[in-house]
Amino acid sequence: MSLPSDHEEALIARAKEDPEYFGELYDQYFPQIYRYVASRVRSQPLAEDITSEVFFKALRALPRYQHSGHPFSAWLYQIAVNAITDHYRSRRRAEDSLDEVPEPVDPTPAVEDEVARRMGVQAIWDLIDALPEQQRIAMGLKYGEDLKLAQIGVIMGKTEGAVKLLIFRGTASLRQRLLTSRADGTDGNRG
Amino acid sequence: MEIVAEFPNWLRRRTTPPEGVDPELWEILELDPSGKEQHLMATADEIHAAVRSGPRPQPDPGYRAHLRASLMEEARLHSPSRPPRRRRFGLALGTGMGIAGLAMLSLVLVSVVVLPPGARSVTVRASVQGNPRVPVAQAIQLSFNLPMVETSVVHGLKIDPAVSFQARWPDPKTLVLAPRHDLVPNVSYVVSIPRYAAKAQSGATPLSNIVIPFGTVPTSSTALGYPPSLVAIDRVAAATGAESLSYAPDGELLLLATGPVVAQGTQLPDTTGSSAATPPVGTPSTAGALTAAPPGGVIYALTSPPVALAGNALGPVASPDSQNLAYWAPTTSGTATLEVAPIGGQGQPLSLASSSYPSPQAAWINDSALLYSSEGHLFEVNLDGQTLSVFPFVKLGASGYFSISPNGQSLFSAPAGVPTVYNLSSGSSQPVPGLQGIPTWSPVGDILAYVAEQDGHQVIDLTAASGAQPQQLLVAPAGVGLSQLGYSPGGSDIAYVADTPGTGSQVGAVDVATGTSALLSTRTGMSQPVWAPFGSELSALESSPSGASDILSMQLSNLPQASSAGGLAASAIATASQLAQLQVTAGPTALAAIAGLLAPNLSIPSSQLLPGAFDRFYAVSSAPTSAGSETYQVDLELVQDATANSPAAYLQEQVTVALGGASPLISALSQGQLTTLPSGPLVLNATTSTSASGATTFLLQFDSDLDPVTIGPQSITLTDGGQAVGNLQISYQTSTRQLTVTAVHLPPGPLVLTVSAPLADVNHNAISVPYQLSLPAVPIG
């Protein structure tokens, strides 16, 4: 997903001199940043707003960006993580719950099946959302974005070992909660 | 301890992950082949599946390009090596450009804004846009030029004052807002959508926030206001041959008189003859001297002592900045010359133009240009004397009279004696049948008030500049003549002269909100009522049998301040001290009642009005407790907006307010229970039928489009004698919003159909209150 390191470094250097080159970085990284943001906020308008915020912040902060050997995308993810965190801190999270997602409905599956599927997915999302913030971020970047632990460490400002621990504990915690909810019959998949 | 117990042993052991498994995850979660790690990897798979198949909304098709264009625009603006590449437009705004160019300028300005390549900005037309007389039971339709992101628009949309409404999208470019209650009569509403929320599916947004003002019809049966009352009356001056009164925008009272003027017991010097005999402009006249009338008249600023500003003058009108005075100087040939003299400063008057009319009309367009009439046409002239013909489609009557609306968008004249309103942008015209005399424009320029005749009574009618059906505001008693209308600067009242046989002419005022009217004074022989720009003072002439006139200034109460920004409605801002006093005497909740009662006249920030739990309020009704009473009963709804954790709710409140005293007094207040507003789809109608084969069909008509995903056994149940009925046939017709539920071969027990969440509309608003329909048992035999 990332540009070759030397090419990326050269592009960043050019973009610092002439921000119009930022467009090439944008073209390269828009899809994954938008996808990540959308997976976290699950609302199209909100995802668009936050993605815009990420790239505008990146553009404005580009002169101060120091290439550290990590992919440029790690820096963008870092901005995105902060923007999403800011959003959730400033708003009530439930405003953007799955119920409000303007998701296109696939007309093919039966109505009941589609509802069950969505409710099951929602149950897992709800459990992820209930995890501590750091676990949630680490798991989102790993499970959703397939990022390397080192990159996640850069994004989160943590060591690789700390990221491992966050993912492990988050996964273990989620497993336990899934088992509990299924035992209680509250998982939508069983309804 | 817990950390130790859960600590993974990825450091203990490494294995090769199965194909397709993230080696890092494997490393983190794999412990040993038979234990905990298998479950964790299974969980990881489940999380992966959920994350991958879960909701991940796609961006609008044009959003990516739109954002890129915006980023590049910003990049260019801040580029250290390249100058900004903004489009430049050389607008030749010559000094001769005045109102004639304004419409064109506004069109040009729209195209000046730099847009991203290929992106069109969002524009919207509203069915109620600018209409000051919208029926109270009307839905509002917004027509966008692009398909919109519906949830974003509705989420950001606000109506102020608050209105609970149902939003529907017949198509992605059309939004219909159906208020749940009638709007409040004679209230100015504003529909607003923040720019960021008015997002098209292409990613385009408007160039600025969307703001749609409109007003509702006045309803005389609902008393929302009351006319002003006289507090004090002062004699400002006396004059012989007083012709007209007017105010400069800065509040200076101007008098045109053809005879001597006496101010505060002091007579002013007489001036006679042509303009050459005019007293020095800006020089205070000598106290006690007489002023002889020139063929026109002398214009005085009624200061203390009064100052003669110009002689041989007709039709004085002060410039918007109150720096200059324009007037007509009649000539011996029966024509007139347009002159402009500085107010209060030294300098000779400028002669700018001539008119073929003996008593033509002039109106300031801005501080440096005027519109005037000559030879049946309108001309524009600037202070350099450059003249051009404008608005060729406007026709004038024999006198050359015209009256341009304060917003410069409409103009009244009477060509061939036919009262007509011209739209200066489109050139279209509308006759105003029945209009008598000289009308008055509302301060914003959207309404024309005029005297007409109906069934032998003189009436005051209001008509929108757009040509809507006139609304009757006041009916005079039989035999009483009405004339000399004047809108108050705040737009809440219209002053008039009522001429009653045997009594004489008196000055009155009618409240525009209610049509309630009162004479301001018992004095007779009154004429020329003019409002001070600050709105709490009305000046008029009072003639005596000797032919002299007193210039009276009446201080009035219960009047709003003028709207400073020229919004749709005038509204008064209560002072901090007034608010504080009301807070003490009435409490914050009662303030809402007062504001609701005085809705068109009083604007108080809602943060100061409402208890913390409520977000907004609106007046449901307001009426005197008895005929003619000054005590009103106001029914309010205090609204609590929906949040993520709680649905919208309202609380009904009834407040009794006595208005007779110096300030409103709350004499009674009662509150109902906080009631949750139902949200989500509503069942408008339900029918049932039973076929010969025994199948029972329920047909439910919904008010909004349903989300098909939410329709099914999970939201629709049927019980027969308390037992759930299976095998329901459920179908939904999107075009008609009809839900059909059919059950076959039912036993004849009592049936109960229940529709509940998760049934939701397409905006994902789940039905908040389950809907139930019961059918009694079919009698056996």
C-alpha cells in the first residue's frame, strides 16, 4: 500500500517545496485512510469530514514532517487516530452507532437474514467499541488495516511489545465478552 | 497479577502460521496447539470477518475529487514558490453604477468564487423563500440542484423558532419538511443548514451556509401583540405652512415649511424668493427671525436651535449616511432641479439633474447615487452628475411618483393610474387592485401596506412584493378614512391617520401581528406621522385653525427596536436589565411564555429563556383570557431535542401573562408532564379485510419510507388469542409506503397486530412507540 521508500521520501521532499505535490501523496493514501476512518466511525458523512480533516492537517503540517524511515501512511494514520479520538471525546459515541449508518442495502438476501447478519456484526462492533481506547485503536489498525506492529507502534507512540500486549488483551477480552453474550443469548446471531 | 496470568508466550515459542494468517497475529495469539491460543485465533478470525464485512460506508463518488481539489486550492494558497492562482475578475464598478447594476453584480459575484475543477456548488430553492405570508399549515419544500446526502442535510437542518417536523425525500434532490404542528401566525422563521451539512452526493457543498427566511400569515383571531401606547408627547416646533416631516437616518427630524417656523418658543428667520435667497447651508438661523416661504419651502433640521438646510425645496430626503440632503428646487418653467446639499456642513448645493415633473420623486440608492423620475422614466444619477436611464420597463404615472422598496428589489408606481409593483430584477409587474393613495413599504421591503376600500369601509391591506394575495390587516369603522400609512422601522406596527367626521384626523397605530389597533392620542388635526429611525418615537404635525402647525414628537412604549441587519423580521432584543428583572419576577420558564406571546416583537437568546434541560420552545397558541383583556393565556411546548441517549421530548406549559403594567407579569403557570415525542415511522392509516378463504389482511399506510431491512417477523407480530401467529406474509410497497400483512386460516380469536422496533425509516429512525391494531374475536355462529 505504501510507495517505495525512496520514491516516497523524494515525493515528500518535493511536496514540502511545492505543496501541489501533496496531491500525489493524497492519491496514494486516500483509500486506506478513508477506509480506516470509515471503519471506525461507520458513518459516511462523518468519515468524510474526518478524512478531510486528516488530509488538511497533514497538508498544513507537512513542512514540519520529518521522515523517520517509517511509511508516510503511518503519520497519516497517526493524525487519523487522533482525529477519531477527538471526535469520540467531543461527541457521544452512540450518535454514530450502526443504526445511523446509511449503508446501501443489498436487496438479494432475505430480509430476516440480512437483519440477523447485521445484528451479529453489530454485536462484535459493539464489543470492540466497549474495549479500552488503546486496545480499540491497536486492534483496529491490526485487524482492519493489516498494519505491521512496528507501524502501529509509531502511530500510537508505543513500543512494539506494548502494541502486542494491547492486541492480545483486546482479543482475549473480546473473546470473553463474546462468550458471555452468547451464553446470555444477547448476540444477534442467535436471535 | 492479572497481567502475568494473561501474558502471552509469543516470546516462549514461535511457530509457522498457517497460510493466510497474519504471522504477527499468530505470534501474538498462538500459545500452544491445544489451549487458549486456538480460541483466540478463532476470535481473531471472527473479528477479521466482522471488520471486513461490517459497515464500511463508501465515500460519495465525487467526494475524493472534491477533497483533492480543495487540498490543492489550499496548497496553492500557501505555496511558498507559487503565487495563488485565484481567478481574477475586473469589475468596472464605475461611479455611475448604482442600483441598476446591483442585480447584475450579485450574479457576477456568484461566479467569482473559486470552485474546485469540475465541482458544482450546492444551491437550493425553497417554496417559502422570502415569502412573508406563508400559511401556517404549509409544508416546506427545498429543491436542491444536486442529489444530496440526505442524512447529513436533515441532521444539520434547523428551523428557528423551533418547529418539530417530519423530513421526507421524494427524491435525492427534494426535501419536504412537514411541520408536526401548525406554524405560529405572523412569525418570522428561518430554515438554516450549515454549509458542512448541506453536502451533495458528489461531495459538493454550498458556497455558504444555507439560510431561508420566511414569515407566516398574520391571523387576526390570534392576539400575539398589541399596538404601542403613548408615553409622552413633546412640542418640538411650530410652523406656518408646514408641508412635510421626515427623519434623517441618524434621527435628525427634518421639516419642510413654506412659512415661519418657531422652535421652542423661538421664531426662525424668514426667507423668500428663489434658491439664491436660501440661508447659508448649515448655518444656524437667527433666533426669533421670520422665515418667509419660497416657492418651494425651506428645509429645517429641527435641532435646538433649528437649522435651515435649504430653501426653495421640495421633497427632501436624507442620504443613508445622513451626510447629504437631496431635494427638488422648482423652476419657473414648471420643471424641477435635483439638488444635494450637505447636512450640517458648509458647502454649496450641487445641481445634479432636471426633471420634467413639477414635483418629482427622488430616492437615495446609496450614499452617492439617487434614483429620480423624469419624462415618464427612471434615471440614476451620482454625485458627479452622471446620469443614466435605468429600469426601462418601469412606467410612471402623470406625477412621476414612485416608491422603491428598502431592499431595492421592488418599486411601486401608478402608470395610467393603475397601482403597480415592479420586480426590479425580473422586470415583471403586478397590479395592486384597489390600492388608494400612497402605500408604505415594510422596512425589509417585502410587504406593501396600503389603504383600500371594502364594503364601504376603508381597510389596510398587506400584500407581498411578490404579488401574493393581499391580507387584510385593519378595517376602519364606517365613515372613517385612513391615510398616510407608515411602517415602523421595526416592522411591527403601521402608523396611520384616521379621519373621523366630526372629530378630525387622529394618529393611530396598528399591530401588524394581530391587526389590533389603537389611536395614540386624542389630539385631532394630526397628519404626516413619521417614525424615528430608532422606532420608539413618532412625530407628526398638528394643525390649528389658524393655519399654523405644531410639530409633535410622541414617545411610545411597547415598540420593538428596528432591526439593524435588515433581516426578514424586526425583532427587539431585550436588554440585560429587562431580562434580569423578568428572570427575577417570572423565572426562566415564564420568560419563554413572554417571548412566545410577543413572538414577533421580542427576541431573547434561548439560552436565557429556557431551563437547562430544554433546547427550544414554541408557542402553540396565545389568546386573551377574555375579549379586550390585556391578560393572555399562552400555551407553550418546551422541547428537548433528541440525543444519543434519549428521544426528543416536550413539556406543555400554560402561562397567564398580564401585559397591562410596565412589564409583563406572570400571574399563573402550570406545567404538564415531560412527554416523549414519538419518532420514526408513523402509521397514518390502517385497514383490515378478510377474504372468503379466511385470510386476514392488514394494510398499514406509513408516513415515511421504511427501511426494507427492518421489515420482517422481528418487527411485525400477530397474536391470536395471545398466541403468536406464524407464517405471516409480509410485503412492503415502497412507492406507496404501504405495508401489507396477511395471515391465512386464522381461528376466530381476538387478533393483535404489533409493529415495533427494529422497524425503522430509511433514515434509520426506529419506530419509538409500538403500533398496535386489535381485532375482536369473530362471534361463533
